[in-house]
Amino acid sequence: MGYICERHNPCEWRRGDKSFTGYDGTDYKIPVAELISANDAKTACQAHGPGWDLAVIEDAAELEAINNLVTGGCFPIWTGMKEIKGKIYGLDEKKVIKFSNWDQHLGHGFNTQPNTPYDDVWDCVRMRGGMYNDADCDDNTGRVLVAFRL
């Protein structure tokens, strides 16, 4: 008899863990998971004062640093990046972000990322376990952490 294996998100085993109590540093702030859209997350970030906004992750080292701050649970985290036609852009929707870490296998009703066929619709990028997926920026149906960056 044979068998089949598939790769899952590396944080999947922590999915029900709600032990994350947040992170409040001078460079990043990550509150406890809540129901929030990317648009509302952006407003919450900017409310911290001048210079604060959703994080734009430009390389693997920054992704690892942020992912290591989430010490419990396996929740989606909104970033400041947007996706259109399979490309990631920064907050200004003009600067192309060359680094990405798309989740190629998503269960729980999600599609592989970025969604294909590509369309002309801006989606917001969130991460879970250090892997990205895109979603409607008004989506607030999941428990979502917010990553802030100065």
C-alpha cells in the first residue's frame, strides 16, 4: 500500500494555541489576535503616532524576525503589503517588493497563493506561520493579528 504526503504551514500544529499575549517593542507592535480588517489594522497602526504603519517585509531576515515575535498560536497577521496580478507592492502601491513567501498549500477553505488566475483587483497580504496569503482588504472574518512597524 502507498501513501501521500503534503507540506503544511509550519505553524499549523499551533492552530488552537491562544497563548500569544502580544509584543510591544520599539520597532514592532503586535497586539493579541482580534477580528479586524486590513483597512482597520492600518488605521490602528497609524493611531500609534507619526511613523507607525503596517509592516512592509522586504527580505527573509525581516520576515523571520517578525515571525519569531509571534510566540504562540497560528493566526493570520495583516501586513502593509498589497498584491495585484501576482506581484507584491508596498504601502504606496507603487514600489514592487521583490521578496515573497507565498503559502502554496492552504487548507481551511483558502486557495493556494497568490490566487490564480491573476486579476486586476488589489488584495491585502497577510502572513501565517511566516507564509503569505492574500485576502480582500475589508475581510475581518478571521482572528487576525496586526504587525506594526516604525
